[in-house]
Amino acid sequence: MSATPPPPTTANQEPAPPLHWGIVGCGWVARDYVAPAIAASANGRLLALCDLDERALAAVQPHEAGLRRTTSLDEFIQTPGLQAVYVATPNAHHARLTQALAAAGLPVLCEKPLARTATEAAGMVAAAAAHRTLLATAFDQRFHPAHQRLRELIQAGALGTVTCVRIHYACWTPADWRPDSDQGTYQNWRVSAEEAGGGALIDLAPHGLDLTQTLLGEPLLDIVALPQRRVQNYAVDDGAVLIARSASGVLLSHTVAYNCPDAFPRRTLEVIGTRARALALNTMGQTPGGSLTLTHAADGRVEEVAFDQEASPFQRQVEAFAEAVRTGRPFPFPAANYLHTMHLLDSAARPQAHRVAPGRAAAEPSPAMFNTYLDDRKAS
Ligand SMILES: NC(=O)c1ccc[n+]([C@@H]2O[C@H](COP(=O)([O-])OP(=O)(O)OC[C@H]3O[C@@H](n4cnc5c(N)ncnc54)[C@H](O)[C@@H]3O)[C@@H](O)[C@H]2O)c1
């Protein structure tokens, strides 16, 4: 069973009304994952959809009466009762749309990467701050129960001193790639530098960089990456290796690829410590489930770590965001956290080592920027 937070109550103990969501960009991730997650969520309801393509709008379920579907952003923004917006367009449009939504006072949960560059992302963070609205990057993998359990284990010292994190996050993305569920609307913007901001690195590495910082509870500071164009027939990178070092000295080694056949192991997260090594298989990605084991240094024993196999990271994410909007309590990841990760990505795209120094982000990267929803719930 999925563990959902109980609905908040009002002063007279009536359940608070659900948060009314809208979605801008109704393609693959919105249609297959986030619209269903909002519909299933304990504290939210879908009120409006916006997309430039009528066919994309029509493909989103459920077909409830009262769900507005529009190709006009202005009409979307004026939907009566709209309280929060999830943005899932190609990366090139995140900044302009988020700034328009923030100017209308709407909280925004925007897909990763927050933008194509840190400069674009800084404009989004500034707009949210100027209009005093919430802005967050949709890093759903933070909300995967295996990752939340792993963070607890790391923070409790079960792995001893953590020395390194190794992540392999890869897939097969040829120029004509499309999601299995595509209904003829998908254009492969992922392989366009203009639309995506890059290739495999900018698409896949945000998850690994964010997850590492969230698991460790501290920022990555030094980073270098080597991109490759090896197999696929397009102008952006189809693979990359990134190495980074955290504030306390943990090393990250992270491979991303669009040139890895889907039949191979391609969603692997490993955290190595002096007391135990954690291995999470098939927990990164869009789906619940996967496995988590600990190998103990003392005797080589391999221990299965139990976690909720059914809980959707996307559902947990929209519930956490809705809870922050409804209660006014801070979402546990401040905007400076996302901006720091965008600076890491910008630096990784350059061919020499960079330190993403405090001061380049909107605020100094600090452990408090990398706490988790789980911690927030425990504290509340
Ligand atoms: N967190 C994850 O696991 C995950 C998975 C997939 C995609 N994503 C991210 O989600 C975003 C969307 O990816 P996708 O695969 O769903 O893309 P997609 O191409 O399937 O869907 C994008 C939709 O946005 C619409 N669109 C484009 N410009 C628009 C505009 N100006 N206004 C309104 N609608 C517009 C398109 O018509 C299309 O229907 C990307 O930023 C991507 O990186 C995240």
C-alpha cells in the first residue's frame, strides 16, 4: 500500500479541500505519470490543462466534467480556483512559462532540468521570489521510498563513513525515439540543443546530481564531465561521465547515456561506506519498486532492505508540494538548492574542472538545502 500523508484538517477538524492543480505541457510525463498521480493524490485535484497541441490535451485522463483544456496560457491562468501548476514542456519553455505563472501568483512545480542554463533558472527563481510564490524542480526521485530509506540509513551511520556514490543512469534514445504511449504528438526535442539545452547530460544528470546531494545531505561543489557523441546520429551528446566531490569529500562517479541498449542494466545507484555498501537497482526512473540491499563490510552478508514497493514517487511529490502550498509551511527544498544544481550542470558542460563556489548560487549551498520531505514530515 502506498503511504500517503493524512489530509490536513481545518480548525474545526474538517478535512481541508483539495489543492486545485493545473498542468502546462501535457505530453509523456504529464499524461502517463503526473496527471494520474494528482488524480490519485490524497490532497489534490486536477482543474485545468494547457498545451499548444489539441491532441495532447485530449489524451490526458481522466475525462472529468469541469476539467478545462485550453491552448491559451492566458485562459489557463484565469481558470477560477487554480492554485498550483505543474510545468512539463520541453526545457526551452520552462523559464518563460514559469515566469508568467509566478507573475500571476501561482506556485510552480517545474520539471527537470529547471531550465537550459543557470542564467535562465536564475530568472525563474527571481520571479518566484519577486511574486512571493513557491517554485520547485520536480525531482520525483527524491520521493522514491527506497531513496528515502537509503537516506535514513546514511544519516543514521549504517554505512559508516561514505566514501563514494556511483550512478549509472542510461537508456537508448535514437533520433526518432518516442514514448511507447505516444499518440502521434511527440517530437523528439530531447536531441535538439535549442529545445533541450544539450543531450544526455542535461536530460539525465540532474536526477543523479540531485539525488546524490539529497542522500548525502550536503552539496556537491567540484565537478567535471566528459561528454561523448559516439553512437546516435545527432549533434548533441549521447553519453557523458561526470565526477564530482561533495562539501565533506564524498566522490560521485556518474555515467549517463542515450546510447545504452534498454536490455542492459541501466538504473544503478551504489553508495559505498566503510561499514556497508548500499545497492539500489531499478529505483531511479519513473516507476515504483526496484530493490535495495546492504552488503556489510564485517562479514560480507547481503541484507535486503524493505520499502514500500507500490508508492509512486510522482504521487508522493505532488502530495508534498500540495501540502506546502495548502499549509504555507516551506517546501523542504529551497529554490537556491535547484539553482545550485543548475550551476553544477552548467559547469559540467565545460571541459575542465569547476568549483561551484558559494555565492554563485542565490544562497550559499548548505546542508539545510538538501534535507528531505521525510525529515520535514518527522519534524512537523
Ligand atoms: N521526472 C521525470 O522522470 C521526467 C520524465 C520525462 C520528462 N521529464 C521532463 O518533463 C518535461 C517534458 O518532457 P516530456 O517527455 O513529457 O515531453 P513531451 O514532448 O512528451 O511533452 C511536452 C508537451 O509540451 C507541449 N508544449 C510545448 N511547448 C509548449 C508551450 N509553450 N505551452 C504549452 N505546451 C507546450 C507539447 O505540445 C507537448 O505536448 C521535460 O522538461 C523533461 O525533461 C521528466
